[in-house]
Amino acid sequence: MDKRKDQEPAARWREASEREADLIRQAQEGDRQAFEALLRLHEQHVFAVIGSFLRRKQDVEDLAQDIFLKAYVAIGRFRPGAPFAPWLRRITVNTCYDHLRKIRRRSEVTFTDLGESERDVMHVLAEKGCPSTGTGSGDQVAARDLAERILAGLTPKERLVITLREVHGLEIAEIADAIGCSRAAAKVRLWRARRAMQICIQRLIRQEEETAHHEGRGE
């Protein structure tokens, strides 16, 4: 086995880390181009998190600009040597949370709101929980659409934790860091969010049974 090949990923990682550290230092010294280059390394993740909560392209871009401005203002307080990605993620998550609280568009989905494909995957979602928001087969897309309908009815805190966990794959420690709470509190919030989703799905299933019962009686 060629040891040099094994060392290549580590060498690339060190090079990327050193490059990022240089950009952070330059940005803290007031170099705007360095700050923009730093953002380009992480903007894809920022847009992905925002896109978990907002669908209109203009809304996503507006919130991203708000996040980038906050990061620019706060970069001088960033502690050199600390990981940059979690720091930017905290700003992103907090900004998304503030936005969700501001719009307050919680709506309770009902069985009659669902399309045929969403009704077909409802029982699967009840067993497996919140799916990824990525594209996939027809069933996966339907499950994603149904999950998004249900998530829209949760509180902002519930939406945040379950989206960070189920959609973005963050560990409990990362979620706790992102939302600014203890690991124990993050676990409790995640449990409550999952429970809220299950209650909603169970309600939809009961409505499905009631609809079938009424249709069977010709009502």
C-alpha cells in the first residue's frame, strides 16, 4: 500500500484549514474580498439550511444576505483557531428561527388537504419519520411533500431541531451548539418535535378512516 496516497486526504484537509484560517485573519483585518472568499466556502450549506424552511428563491436569497451581513459584522469577534462552520451555522439557525417566529404561519394540515400520492405514503411516513428533502422517486417526493406540510404546523423550535437532525443529519451535540442549549435540552426538543409529528400523522390516519367510513355509508 502506498502510504503517500493515504496521506493525501489529510494533507488536503490541512491545506484547506490553513487557507480558511488565513481568510479569517484577513477578514478580521477588514479585507472584504477575503470575507467573501470565506463565505463561498460555506454558502452552499447556508442556502441548504435556509431552503429547509423557505421555498421562494427570493426569500431564501434575502435571508442569506441577512445572515452574511450578520457574519460580516461579527467576524471581528470570532475566536481565531475555532471552527468556522459551526459558528456560521449558529448565525444561520438563529436567523432562520427569528424569521419563523416573525412570519408565524403555522397551519394544521388535514386529510382533505393531501394529494393522492401523499395519502399513499402517509402510513410509511408514520413508521419512518421525516424523510430527506432531496429529490428521488415519486414516493420519496410525496413523502417529502407530506413531511413539509406537517412541519409547517410545528412550532419554530420544533421545526428547527427535527430539520437539523432528520434533513441535515446533525448530531445532538451539533444541534445543541447550533440552537444554543444543552445536549439534554436538545434531546428533549427533538423528542417533542418527533412526538408532534407522530400526533399529526395519527390524526391524519384517523381522518382517513373517518372519511372511508362516511363514504362506505354513502354520506
